[in-house]
Amino acid sequence: MSTRIRLLTLVTLLMAAMAFPVLALETPNGPVVLTIKGQIEVKNADDSAVFDMAMLEALPQHSFTTRTPWFDQPVRFTGPLMADVLKAVQARGTVVQAVAINDYKVSIPMEDSRKYKMIVARLMNGEPMTVRDKGPLFVVYPFDSARELRKLTFYERSIWQLKALEIKP
């Protein structure tokens, strides 16, 4: 192989590595609050990525206030964007199956995480959510930001007491 071809190969590999960096997830120090498995590239457990609350807090945080069918008054939710959580594990599917503590499951199109600024809420009105108050994690769409979000379809996708995500093809 000529020197030129070897050099071009090396440059191509370096550019690919820069375009698709291998991310690393730390190991949780606290109790695991979210497990992600399925079509993901970044893992910190056997076949999954696990997060404690501090790891979710370390992601960029977003807040919005919105009305929901579950509360009488508008509520302020805070947490990382679902898109950022999925990016942290390099999710590669088309559907996110979300699972609650009581094993309720709902399928959320991956497109929703790109199209809407939905969050994995960890705070409600500035306070951590208990299991009794739909916590510790709650997938919430910004319902007041678009009329199309105020439909049963999106309310059903807003799963509370979230414990796991499975990324499917």
C-alpha cells in the first residue's frame, strides 16, 4: 500500500472518529432511576445505560410551564430534554418504549424527541417529584406550546413514574 493511500485511510478514519465520537457514561453513584436498553451505542452496564439522578441533573436542564389534564393549575417542569437523554446513549431506533414503575408501557416515536421539546422532568414547580406525585421522573410535552399537543395521543405518551426506556427499530 502506498504512503499516499495509507495517509488517506488514516485521515478518513480520524475524520470518522471526530464525526462520531465514542461517548462514555460514568457509573452511577446513587440509586439508578432510569435504565435505557435496546438500540443504543453507549452503555455503562452489561447491556444498558443506567442513570442516577445526579447524571440526569448533569445534562443540560430545560424548564417550561404548561397546563396538563392531571393538575388544576399550570405546572413548571424541569429536566433534560428527551433528545439529550437519547443522544447521551446514542440511541439509533425509531420508537422509544417507555416503562413506568407499575410496568405501564407506552410507545413514543423517536421523532417526537426531535420535533417537540419534551423533557424527562425531575422537578415539578422546583421540587423533586416523589413516587406519590408522579415521580421521580415524568416524560412531559410542552402542551401549551402547540395546539396539536393538546390531544389524547400526547397525553398518553406523557408517562409518569418513568423507570426505563427501550429503544426499538
